[in-house]
Amino acid sequence: MTSAGSSRIRLHVVRGGFELAVDLELPATGITVLFGASGSGKTTVLRCVAGLERAQKGLVQIGAEVWQDDEARLFLPTWRRPLGYVFQEASLFEHLTVEDNLRYGLKRAGSRDAGHVLDAAIRLLGIERLLERMPARLSGGERQRVAIARALATQPRLLLLDEPLAALDQARKQEILPWLERLRDELRTPMLYVTHSADELARLADHLVVLEDGRVKAAGPVAAALASIDNPLLVGDDVGALLAGRVAERDARWHLTRVAFDGGSLWLRDSGVPVGHAVRLRVLARDVSIAIGEPHDNSIQNHLPCSIESSAPDVHPSQVLVRVRVGASTLLARITARSFDALDLRPGKRVWLQVKSVALLQ
Amino acid sequence: MSPSNEALQAIRLTVELASLTTLVLLVIATPIAWWLSGTTSRWRAPISALVTLPLVLPPSVLGFYLLVAMGPDGPLGRLTMALGWGTLSFTFGGLLVGSIIFSLPFAVQPIQHACEAIGPRPMEVAATLRARPLDAFFSVALPLARPGLITAAILSFAHTVGEFGVVLMVGGNIPGKTRVISTQIYGHVEAMEYAQAHWLAGGMVLLSFTVLLALSLMKRRSARVMP
């Protein structure tokens, strides 16, 4: 049985040479990212949850509502499922203005407080100025914001997003990501977000499900999943840890910000986030090195005492990935196998980390 | 030189026939085109071929079979007799049925192309916004297919105005009842009334040119609106 408010998705699809078999439990709030290479079955999962495709055998239970249960011969058509769906490419109705697009679902969802719901969706996505326009006159980023607002206006129980940024260039992605973060932080609606981008995963995910060839390869809270080194989800320069922290201090003279996390704190470039705000830090393994004693007299600002937890060979035989504990948090370091051997790094050994660069994801 | 009463009657009848044919065709061609554009059924190819058949068949062949079908022993004739309407051959009703079948491909094809261009995505989007299939068809598919519908209407109208063989065989060229412009011109030529034939034939050339011009202008404009 699923716990209160959470969702259960069990699907079995066989199509041509492809087989998808997943069994997922999603938390009641937050963003669950479905991550995987193209062809891994991410979009199929989303379409089956929406009822746009029909799994041969399936159970789709969202909170207390059952949308599909083949044992009970139950299958609700898409239009009877209270969901929001944001497609990869612009999917606005070209014959309607932005406002009429927003009202299309609002009207049909029969919300009691329609005016308020619409205003809230418009404000949440910042599209007040676009209401009169035709979709053809919007930029790619604006279109996706309208599409998200249109989905939200139906007050969905579950918001499904199928690579909503994939069709946009880098600048447009950066324009939309803050809005998505805002949705995550302000809405109670759970979201299922499909992507193959490590950047979106690190910024948005609370919970992570990794798909490979139609199977679930890993699932769990995002920080733990990213810090796994035995079977890394990300490879190459994307390997790194995710830290949840709070802005603790800002140094006006040197334009730096100190972010405290469970186990220590890190200095990074000040980007204007006020003291007390919750932020995410991404620390890539390639930017972390290890020293036996506390480092002095070098340009690297961030030194953290820590203990070695485990290690695993990296893709290239010359390198090793090392997992270290800093208080309650986990960080990853990529060092050469020769240093690993020379420094005699064993699990439990106390060492110092030098962190050369930290990315603030907010 | 002004047109004769007979000619005016033929013009009126032609416009009536073409308008009614267009109206009926839009109603029956739209669901056929919609189905053809989206289906994966094994009936797709045979139905598609059947709908296109009037495009390649000589009008006399079509007219001949229609005449047989509408006759007192034909399936259509038996039906209309049983309903108390008499037979359709050599009546305006028969002309209408003939025109609808003859112009069917001209209505189905533009709508089908428009539906194929729209693709299944807008209907999926509508479903995720709680629209029932029929609701989505009228609120999304039809408005998006509008250029195709307009093209279909114009082509059906023009093609009906321009038909000759089927009209002659099914209608019998009865003045005031089934004599349309094209058969009227034929009559004028048979009677060596070249001046009157010129008047009508010239009008037809002008009308057809205008229709094609309008179509190509509309296509250029809609191409600019499309992404």
C-alpha cells in the first residue's frame, strides 16, 4: 500500500522490441525527476500516467485517486484525469490568444474559484503582459511559461512535464529555470519532470528516478542518488555532489557569500541572494582535491575537514572517485589513482578537502 | 447582347446546385478526412481509394452507374421509391447526389491534408485540458483545419459549377430543372448560338480564374501565419 498522499505508478508496456516495466512510488509534494538517455522510456511513463498511451498492465494511483487499474478493469480517459501536461515543444493552440489558451482548460476543469485560480497562475509565471497576444508572437520561453500556466489553471493533482526546456536555447533555459524553481517552492502539487539534462536535474529534483532501457536503475532523494559512486548516474564532468544549505553571511568588501550546510560552510561568489535564504550548491568532483594536513598559503578559499568514506574507480583508469563525509553531508572528489595510493587514503581516514569552485543553483 | 431567360435560369440553378453540394460535402467530407488522416486501420487504403475514384473515372462512367442505381430497379431508386420520393434520375435531387459524389475527392483531400498537418498533438493537449473528444474536435481541430475547410469549400463549389458529363447523364439537361451553365453552353453551341455561348463561357473562365487566384493568395497568406 502507498502512504498517505503519495502516488503509485506501476506500468508494463511491450511495444516492438521495447519493454518498459516500472514500479514507482512518488512523494506527495516536490519534483520527481525522471532521468535517463533518450529511448529509456521516460516519455512513455509520462504518457501512460496521462492516459495518452495505454500500458498493457498498469496501476496509476495519484494520492487517493485511481486513474488506471487493470486488475479492476479501470482506465480513465485523459480528459477525466485531473492532471497538467507540459509538452516538449510549444503546444499552445495557435488559433487562440494567450488568455483564451489559459481559459481553455480552466473552463473545462469547472473550478469553483476560477478567477482567482487564473490570476494566481498568471502571477506565478509572470505572464501578465502577454495575455492579449497570439502564440505566434511569443518567444519560445514565453510559450512554455504560458503552457505551464495553462496546465496549472486546471488545478491539477499532478503536473507532468516532458522535457519542457529541451527545445529552448541556453539563454531561454536560464530564463525559465527560476520560474520552475518557484513552482517547486510555492506549489503543493507534485510534479513528474522528464529530462536528460544534468543541470536541470541538479537544480530542480527533490526526488530522482533513473531509467535505463525501460527499467528503474535507481530511485531516491536526489542528494543521496547523486553522491553514489559505485554506479554513478552522471559521468565525466557532471559527477558531483548536491548540498542543501542556507546563506549565512555576505561579505560586501570581497563580494563573497558564505553558505552553511549540515557539516560546514563554503564561500562562493556573491550573487545577491539574501541572508537566510535556502539554496542548493553543486560541487563537482573535478573541483575537489584532498590534502592530508590543513592546507595553508594557497589561493583556494574553501578547506573542509572530513573523513574518507569509500572510493571507486572512475571511467578512466588513471582516476579515482572518493566519497567523503563532512558532518552529515557527502561530497565527491576526483583525484588520480597515484595520489590516492601516495596519500594512503583508506575509509575512516581524516583528511582535508580543498574546494576550488562551487555553483549556486538558485 | 444580354443573356436569355434560359441562361439566367441555368445560372441560378448552377449556383443553387453548387452551394448545396458544397454545404453537404463539408458535412460529410470532414469526418471522412479526419478519419483518414489519423487512422491506422486496414480499411484506410481501400476507403481512401474509393473516395478518390471520382477524380479519375470518366464522368460518363460515374453518370451511367448513378443512373442505373437511381432507376426504379437500382438500390438507390428502390430506396427513394419506398420513401415515396419517386426516382431521382432527371431531377434536381439526382443532380445533387451526382455532384456530391463527383466532387467528393475535392472536398476530402484539402481537409485531409490540413488534418495531417495539424497532427495528433493538439488533440492530446486538449485532452490534458479536460476536453472530451467531440469537444476537442470542434474547439481545436476544426478551427486549426480552417484553411483546409475553406480550400475544400472553394474547390467543391468550382468543381460542381464546372461539371458536365455527370450532369448531362443524370440530369438529362431539362430546362429550368436540370439544365446548368455547362449544359446550357452545350445547347447553345449545338444550336449555333455562338454569341450566347461566348457570354456564358467567358463568364465561366473569369469565375474559375478568380477562384484559383483567391486560393493561391490565401495559401500564401496562411503560409506566413504557420510556424
